[in-house]
Amino acid sequence: MQYSIATAISTILLASTLTSAAAVPKAPTTINIQIKTGSGDASTQDQITVGSLQTTQSTKLPLGSGVNAQVVDSGFTCQVFSDAKGTKKLGPTFTDDNQNPASFTDASDGEVDSDISAAVPLGSICCAPTAQFQALCGKLGSGSGAASGINNSGSSKAAGSDAFSVRIQINGLSELATQGEIVADGKRHALTAPLIGEGATSIQINEAPKGTSVQCDAFDKAGKKLGAFAVGKDASFSPNGVTIETIACKSA
């Protein structure tokens, strides 16, 4: 069988195209992140599917809880959320910068003297190639980022009002610190997940907008004030723990 010159050229070009296509590396579908568990400097590595929100419930990720995190694989950015639906950001975004991992609490820096009681529950996570992070994960949640009216401290202003949110941390008998946001509008707000009010031994403000002075009060079910706290001034309760039902915060 004879081939024309045109047929030969087409065959060569097709072979060249297939070879070039085969040489293009496939983008990874999963990456590894490292989480400091809060128990001394112990850490765990979890494999995360990139490009969409991953929850501990749906993917059975062993995320559990931790005090900070960083990406093991370069070229990717991640954001952790305190809830499973990815509505409340927990800490800033993070990459493979091991000098500045994303911190979820100021109660522990993840060093050898860290205590497991400082660990914060992690509800979900979204990771993506850094160049695509904003498009794939950037619109999820609130709590940090300019799109939500957030300042650099990570606490947000409520949309359409002068009220802002502060991040509260409750330490309890369960040896687990929980965090959540409370709007500083002077009203009492019932605790919602991931904040846990039962068995509370102390409470503190972890984040507040820069330049603001905030005063908060914790109340029990009967509306009795359990204690007042502010930035840099924690409130301690009975060593046996108390049950916090509501929290009210306002500008001082």
C-alpha cells in the first residue's frame, strides 16, 4: 500500500500530538495537609480531595480537631471551617509555608508544651490549586477575607450594620476548646455549634476587629450572669464547670 506525502505528514503530526499529550502531567486530585493535634508537638497528615468542600462526615476524614495546619504539597491553598457546611471560616487560609501555619486558636502554638485541651474541632475543609482557590473555595463561608467585610484580625462586620463579630473560645471539662462567632450588638445570643457551653471552666475572646474595645458577658439558662470577659481578660468559672446558655457582647 502506498502513502501520499500528505498522509505521511498527517501521521507524523498525529504521533507528535499524542506524544506531547502523554507528556503533560495530570493534576493531582488529592493533596496532603499536616495538622498539629495540640498534644505536645504531635501532628497528623490527612489526604484531602481538591476542588470542593470536604467534610469530616461525608469523607470520613480523620481531621478531628487541631491547633494549626499547613499544606504538605506545594502550589495549593486550603481553608478550614468550623462547621460541616463550610459556612464559618476557622483561621486564615494556609499553604505549604511551614514557618507560618494557619492557627485555629491562640491557646496553643503547637509546640512541645502544647496541651490537647487547646485543640479546636474542625468541621470541613476546602483545598484547591492556589491559582484557582478563589474560584473554587473563595466564596465559601464567612469570618475572614475582604469579600465578607473582614479586617485582618479575622473577625467580621455584620452585613448592612455597624455591628461586628468576635470569635469566642470556651474551655471546658471535656478537655476540648470550642470556638464560634458572636455578634457584638449587645443582645444575648444562644450558643450554636461548634460552641459548647456545657462544663465550661473559662471563656475568652480570641479575635476582635482592630481598634475596637469589646465587653462580653456569659449567662446561664436562668439569665444569671456567670462572668464578664474582654480582649486580654478571660473569665474563669467553677473548677467543676458551668453551663453557658447565652453570650452578649458590645462595644465598650
